[in-house]
Amino acid sequence: MKFECKKCGNVLTKEVVSNPVNIELNQSDGVDLLPKGFTVNNSGWGNEQWVINLCDNKNMVRTDDPSRLNGCCGADGCDGMNLVCNNCSNYVATERSDCWMPWHIILSNEETSKNT
């Protein structure tokens, strides 16, 4: 499956697979939370949000709003969505890539849709 921007239809992610077997999430700091090419739907993070590896980002870029780009080594995502669609600039996801957390992207359910 791929995820698209609900506002303009731009494909935001590479092809990812929702693994029917539980993927073991790596909770260590400074490493990928899940392997490339996979997605998980985690209701524990609010509204059953889809999570992808940073490398599966295709058409999302960081916002130019510095108030949403806090972090010392990357983006911590603590100040709201920080990734926008590179086509229409709609906020679509939150990158979490700082040194003190596992790295991943959380896609917004309100602003993205699955294309299977």
C-alpha cells in the first residue's frame, strides 16, 4: 500500500506492507523503529495512526515553520506535524528523528489516505 495526501492526491510514501505478523518495534534511541518497507497501525499512539520508516518517505518535506522543528540532532515532533506534502504544502505527518528516540514517521489520519 501507499499513502496519499487527502488534499491533492500526491503519493507521499513508497510501497509499504502492513505485516500481518507482529513486527517487533525497536524502542532504542537513534535507530529505526521498524524496518524499511513496513508499516504498523498503532492505536496506542492515538486514532490508530499509521507509522512508517523514515526511508519510506517519498514526497514529504519538512515544514519551513521553525516552531515545529525542535530537536537537537533531528526533529523531535513534540510541537505537532512537521512534514508537509511537497505538492500542496498540506501538513500530513510527524517526523520523529531526534537522538533520544526511535526514528519513524507518524502519518496523519485526517490528512492522508491509504491507496492499496
